[in-house]
Amino acid sequence: MSVQEERNILEGISRGDEAVIKTFYRTNIGHIKRYVLQNSGNEADVEDVFQDAMVLLYQKLKSNSLVVTASIHTYFYAVCKNIWRNRLRKNSKMIHKAEVFDDPEDQLSEDISKDIEQKEREHLYRKYFNKLSDTCKKVLGLVFAGKSMKEIASETEYSEGYARKKKFDCKKSLIEMIEKDPMYQELKTEPEN
Amino acid sequence: MERNQELFEKIEGYLNKTLSQEELTAFEKEVMASTALQEEVEKHRVLHETLSDTDTLAFREKLIRISQEIKAEEQATSSGSSHYWKIAASIAVIIGVSALLWFSGFGKDQNEDLYATYYEPFPVEDTTRGEDTQGFVDVLTEYSKGEYQQILPKLEEIVNAKQTDSLGNRSSTNQFNLYLGNSYMNTNQEKKAILVFESIAKSSKYYENAQWYLGLTYLKLGKPTKTKSILEGLIQYNGVYKDKSVKLLEELP
């Protein structure tokens, strides 16, 4: 694949161009599927891994922090493999920790693993945000969108005092749910380097 | 460190840089003195950073939609090609499988019995508050009456509309996906039901429900092996479907 073609793909993904993403999806899903299914995953895991890897790629493109030394497809495949191994390891399905990053096939692993840790954390935060009550989602959604308490009060038709209390209650229960997830403990105890 | 409203507001003020100089100095001193507080501030920072990124959320929803489109297209092409050989192969498989089932004493009937025992339509839940519920209510009333065929077009429309709305509430999309999947199950469109249930990601609060119905769909299709592996997943997930999964798994051959 030419440099220009690669650039077009990356730009398309960054723009959120559906046609480009669709082609990219078709080209790569087969590889990823085979890998995940062969390593004790199921169809839903395939989707999760693929989409998490796409999000990671998208965010790196958006922040201009993507350094690709191999072809984009090789890079993407390495990201997917690492995400999946990381999850397997955290689920203790894979016992030998040493196996995880000692794969001579992809030396990209080292660079990628840090990005993935960060992504796993985000994945967890989004997951529990979705589990909140609708009221909490609404209030916190406005908070995270940067609205002032006055604006939040007027949009929810709560008094400002009640909106503040609600915000605290919701945020507290969100943080507590996240902390209870075994994956969070894993992420927390991992040395970061 | 006790979590209270005052502490949270101080942390937020610190992160948003809205504390007065005096408050800031005092808070920084507190932070320096406590690792627990440092961790707490970091948690809040990551939380705000992650969840304020609606751009990424929208990108992710786009991916889900694209993946569904691709799956639907694949389904359409694979059913169109090499028809003759497929029929021939199916007949061979049917003969083989029936012979096997005949001898093993376990048949389609038993799968159907188990399906009938365990299947209950996904119950109607409250829709998201504040959402435009006009029209949804009617569909859901019909759904609870079992008028699946009738409401299918409307349900498909709702799910599509929710998916194209990039900022749409994903959990409510998944809730409607469950109604849609159940309606497919009840109108002999199992393949479509499978696609819908598979589209509900692990991160969704409806993932467990979707897996349960996915398992039952395979049972209805007479594929208990697939059902088994899904049930094992549900048991591992250790949620509300665990007990049912254990029981059903025991009853499967």
C-alpha cells in the first residue's frame, strides 16, 4: 500500500468518514476475529476489541500523537492483539504473565501497551456511567459538558441546592461502582511505566 | 478521607481552576499531605476527562452502526449465493442430524420444550425520562400484548433513528434493541434476532439480557451447543441470569 493510500485511510478515520471506516473494517475484521476466537474469545469480544482499537486509533489521530513505524494494518492488528491479551490476562484466563508481551512477532507491543491501559480505564468509566439512573446520567452529562450549576438547575428544573446535592450523590455512586469492579483494582495495581 | 459534598466541590473547583487564591493554597496544602486525596483528585480528573469527550462517544456509536450494516450485508450476500449447493448440503445435514437425533433420543422437540419453558419476552421498562416518548408508548403497549408482527416496522424505525442520532442515549437504544430482538424471535426471524442481540456490547447494562436472549435464540434454532457456551458466559458474568443459566445448562444434553 502506498504512503498516499495509508494517509487517506488515516485522514478518513480521523474525519469519521463512514465509507473509509467501512472499508477499513472489512479489510481487518477477519484477522481480528480469527485471533480472538482462537484465543478463547467470542463474537461479542471480537466487536469489543475491534471497536476499542478503532477508538484508540481515532483518539491518537485526533491528538496528533500517532507514531506508526509499520503499515497501518500491522499497527492496528498489534493494537487489537494487545487489547485482547491484556483482557485475558486480567481475567486470569492466561496464567503466564510472561507470555503476554514477549511476542517476537510484534515489537510494537511496548509502545502500545501503555495506550491500552489508559483506554481500559476509559472503557470502565463509560461502562458504569451507562449504568447510572437516567436522572444521574442527565445531571452528570450536563456537569461533564461544562455547564454551570445555574444552567443545570434550570435545565433539570431542580433548585440549585438540590442539583448540587444530586450531582454529589451521582458522582459518588459512579466512583464507588467503578472502584468495586475487579478490573479497576487490576488497573490500579499495575505498575505504570 | 470521607467523601462529602464539600470535598467534591473543592476538588471540582480545583480542577476547573475556580478556587480563590486563598482556597487554592489551603487545598494544595491538604493535597500535599494526603495520598488518598491525591488519588481522589486524580479519579475526578480522569472521570471528567473521559466523560466530557462526546466526540469519542459519537465515533463509537458510528462504529457500532457500521458493524451492524456490514453484518446485515454479509447475511444478505451469503443467503443469495450458491443456492443449489446450500440446499443440497442442508438436506444432507438434515438427514444426518435427524438420524443422529433419532438414535440419541434427543430431538427438536426437546429443544423446543426447553425453549418454551425458559423463554419469556423481555419485559417493558420505563423509557428514558425526558425523552420524546410519544409514539414509543403505543409501540410498547402493543409489544406487551404480543403484537410483534404489527410493531416490527415501527420498532426498526425507532432503533434506526436512535442509532443515527450520534448523541442519542445508547442504553435506551439497547433497550429498544431488546424489544426488536424479541419481536424477531416471535416472528420466526431468528437470524435477525441474533444480529440485534450481538450488537449489544459488553459495556452495555443490557449486555446480560442480550446474551440470555441470544442463547435462547440458538436454542430455538436447535443449536444447543452455541446456547451452552453463552450460558457458561452468563454464569461467569455472575449476574441476574446466573441461576437460570445454571438450570438450563443442566437440562441441555
